[in-house]
Amino acid sequence: MRYIAINTAAPVIELLVVHDDKQHFVSLEKVMAAEQLLPAIDRILEDMRLEVKNFDDFVCVVGPGSFTGIRIGVNTVRAFEYALKKNAYGVTYNRVMAYNTIGGVTTFVDGGNGVCYVAVYNGDETVEEPTCIYKKDAEAFRLKHNFAAIADYDMGVALYTPNGEALKKAAEYAIKNKLGTEPLYIRKPQPERKDNDI
């Protein structure tokens, strides 16, 4: 397989380049994702002595997560798709996290403002699609399933650690299933939320 996978929805930027038997992964502190992403891709490709046109597929995390981060990832892979006449695919951040373990897992993504995005997987199977809940309800949600739990924030369960392997499995799942790049915004924008909206 030949693809570039990026995750700009998470607290750190994850970037994975796979070209046949060559693989390079890097995670970057997320300061200015829009300014960091393309130079990081350029550096990796230069180190691997490859060009962006040498890849067939481009994969991004479509959410849930940072609104701006999601847009950066989605727009980057769509630009590659358009300019190079290649394929672009998307995968959820919860699924990436789920591939950090084996078997059934409940995933928790920090949504800020007292909420988190949760989803449940059992291997490749989606048990519960990503949704938004209050953090105060996270433990009750976790106990609904007899699965392991992983989070990208400290809540007393396993902490997601970017290592490239989870992003690789998620990217290859997205490519195999031809998943679209439509951004996943679970919550309404702040101005559109009513009193009872989460």
C-alpha cells in the first residue's frame, strides 16, 4: 500500500507515511497545525526520497475533535485528491484510538467544556457510533459495556498514546471500506446551541 495518513483532530498531530515496505511516523506538538503539517510531510518525503505523487491514497481523521484541526486534515487530503487525481478517505478519531488495543473497547475523546465524544468498537465492528455526552456521565457510559476503555485525556482509564500503529490500522480500514471525507461535527456550533443542547 502507498498512502499518507494524518490526524489533526487530536491533541497532537499524527502523520504516517506508508510506501510499500517503508514506513515513517511522527507525532508533533500541536501548536499551529496549518503551519506544521505540510512542512512535516515535505521533510518525511525528502527523508524517504519520495514525492507526494508516488502515493495512491490520502487519509485524514474527520472528527470528532477540534473544529479547526478537522478542517485542516480534511482540506489537506481533499487538495491532494484534487491536484493528483488520487483517492482521499476519512476515519474517525475514536476508531483510531480503538485500534490502540485489541478486542472490544470504549473510546473517549476530550470535547472540552465538560463534554466528551464516545464510541464503542469490537475489532472492526462499530458497536456504538460516536456521540457526545457530558464528562460527568462518562463512567456510567463506560460501565454499559464489558470492554476495555481508552481516552485521550486523564479519566482513570488507559491513555491513548500515538505510536503510528493505531493510525495505520485505521487508515487501512478507511481505504478498504472507501470511507468518505465528510467532517464529523457531532455538536452544533456554540451560537446554534439551545439551552438543552449538549
